[in-house]
Amino acid sequence: MSIKPRFVQFDDIGDDVEGRLTAVDYVEMKTGACPKYTLDTGEEMVSFLGTVQMVEAFSKVRYGTMVRVEYTGEVKTGQGFKVKEFNVMVEEGAELRTAPSLDPFPEELPLPGEPA
């Protein structure tokens, strides 16, 4: 197994990686620091840059947890920019389930217009 992780860019819809989270580093970009996640697939180490969606999904994931990230396509932001969208699954018992932080209506947050 190589010490240097293979960098994954998620070019095609359906591209995915699955492995145990081993590291979260930060890479300096033009727009600021960007998280870089590293997974151990069991056969190799892979790394990829995080999106806002991934940062949210990985915020509660502990090192050593099995995760799967799948590129599902592009969406337009409210400002008209295209961004990549992902399905992030995290290990829950023996199963991978959608990361709870991706739930658009988490129970612990009030709905719009309700007092916090």
C-alpha cells in the first residue's frame, strides 16, 4: 500500500470511494482553507477535497468510521454557480446510512419562522 494517497476528483456521475476515515487536513486554496479527507479503502489510501456539503456530513464522523462518498451530479446554487453534489453515507452499526447532517429538516433545528 502506498503511503501517499491517490487523489480522487469525482469526474463522472456515480464515481465513489468507500473506506475508513483516517485523516482530515486542510489545503490552502485561492478562496481559503479547504478540507482534504483521507480514507483507507483496505487496498489503498485515497484523498479528496471537501465541499460545503461534505464538511456538513463529515462534521460528526469519527476517525476509523466507514464512509462512502458518491458523486451524484451538479446543481445550481442560488447565485447561479454549478457545484458538485454528493451522497455521503456513514457507518451505523453494520450498515452505511445517509449522513444525518444532510437531512434538510433536522429535528433539533426550528423550522423557518419558528423561534430558536
